[in-house]
Amino acid sequence: MNNNFINVATPTVSEEEVEAVRKVLLSGHYASGPIVAEFEQNFAEYVGTKFAVAVNSGTAALHIAMEAMGVGPGDEVIVPPLTFFATVSAVLYLGAKPIFADIDKDDLCLSPKSVEDHITEKTKVILPVHLFGSPAKMDDFVHLADKYSVLLLEDCAQAHGSEFKGKKVGNIGDVGAFSFFATKHMTTGEGGIITTNDSAIAKQCKCIRSHGMSGRDDHVRLGFNNRMTEIEAAMGIVQLKKLDDLNSKRIDNSKKILEAVRRLPWAHVPVSNAIKENVHTYFWCPVMVKPESGKSIEDLKVHLNENYIGFRHRYAEPLYKQPVLKKYGHEYSDIFFKNVEEVAGNVIGLPNHPLLQQHELDKIVSVLQKF
């Protein structure tokens, strides 16, 4: 790879994380213990919830959270069709049915209006995703959850530190689920965490993540081996201390790029500024190509590659077109949602990670201006 290549994402770690992990390694105590408990307490305080339950992935966080919320066979969970498939697979693990609703084009998140159109007597959970770090319209979802007596689970895998009307995501619905994958706002390598103010749900999550045990030898329900290690938690404690600073740099980098991109005739920036109190933490620095410009997303990818600039290009099709769904007896061939069909495959994520230097930001803007 060219030495001048600009990575779209990179973990931001230092000797502080190395030393924290080193102490755990030399201690000989690796399984979930007091360091995990400290990380859970710190993360709950950061988000503003009473409880946090650390697990070994963001997918496990979604899966365990829904099981603790009582999701099972015959239940329906309303999900967006534009996100990573783990949001849907966690529903399938429990024998429930994912029900897709459309997105809103201003923030690319689940549309409250479309969600209400798809609520039935079988609906158990509404599962909005704070996509690319943009907070979904949570006041509308809270209203719908109350109106129809359903539960609300926030998928915060791409939104650590994002805020909706001054309140951190993961502390608005009944439960929040986060991922600590390597390229996220903060990382433990792999890992995830569940946040909630409900003591019963927190208790069930802790039981489910550890073989369904209520004590050392009492297995009271079917559970899993989804615990976080002391090594991961040690790294997480350090990363959490840095999160606001890392987010600040990520936001500044994104705004510098997007302010320039907004003026380009071929570009559309799908970022809503409708609510001033919101904090968008830009897991992606998202840009779309206007079809009427005569250019395409594939043209842009070639242009970026030729200039040694990395990018994200995922979610090429709505999730209801994924073939695995048919294996679970869910046929969605008749679904067509206008907004997601227009957006899927036409969003690209530009480099915005905290380690970017000013000359790299300048190059990204210059290359986009020449497209």
C-alpha cells in the first residue's frame, strides 16, 4: 500500500492502554472480575444509566438485551433495513421475526411514521439504530413505545457519546446496546455493553451472559458464554476516559470535510441539523452522490482509490434482500421502501478518525473538489 494512503478508520490507542493491559496479563487474572465491574460502573455513569452489563461483542449485547426483555418465538421486532446485519441476526437468534420499516432521508435512521404503520399486536420491541453516530428521533419512538405498550431498544453500536436533545443515547429507551469493535469510537478490540435503568433486565443480562447461572453452581436458565475479559475491560477503562476528546476530534474532522463537500454540485450530505441540542459523533463521515449530477458512487470510489484515500462503502442493499432471511422462513420479496431503496449503496464514508493530520484533511477536500 502507498505510504501516503489515508486510512478511513484506525484504532486510537497509546502506551496507556498497553500498560493497563500489561498489568492484567502479569496479574494472572483474566476472566471477568473486578476490572470488568469497574468498567461497567464507569460506562453506566458516562451514559447516565443505573446499570451497565459488559459482554464480548455488540451482537451479544443486542441478543442478550432482547432475551432479557422477553423477546421470543412469535414476537415481532421492528428494525431498519439500512444498518449492519447484526441488528437483524440478534432478532433471528431468538426465533422472533424482524419487521422492516423505512428510514428518514434527513438522518438515515428508522422513520417513526413508518414504524407506526408496522406495529401490530405481535410487536414486542422497536429497535432504532443511531446510524453513523446520528441520533434517531427518540422522542417519537418513546411516544410510540408508550402508546402501544412495546419496549424500546437502542442500537448504539455506532454512536458512543451521541446525544438526543441533551441526553446520551443508550439512556433514552428501555435498554441500549453498544459495540467496542476495533474501529468504533472507543474499542476493547472486541466487546460490547448493555445499558439500562431497569434492575430486573440488568440482572437477567448478567445471568444470560454467564451460562444462565444465578450462583456458582445454579443454572436457572439457558445462557451463553458471552462475558467480557479483564484484559478487554482494562483497555475499555482507558478508552472511555478519552472518548469525549476522541469524539471531539472526530466531529471536527467530519465538519471540516463536510462543510467543503456541501458546496460541491454532485454531493449531498445526509446529516440533519434540525435539533440543535443533538450531538452527532460521526462514526461515518457520510456523503452521497446526487444521481442527477451524472456521476455515481462507483465513479467516486475509483477516484478516491486513485488518490490513495480510504473509504467505507457498506449496506449496498436493504437488509430485507439478504438471502439468509429465507432460510428462517421470512420472505420479504414484496417489500419496497422508497427512501431506503434510494439511499442503499449510495452512501460513502470518508476518513474522519482522530489521528488525521491537517494536511490529510486538506488532501481529502482537494481530491473531492477535483471529482
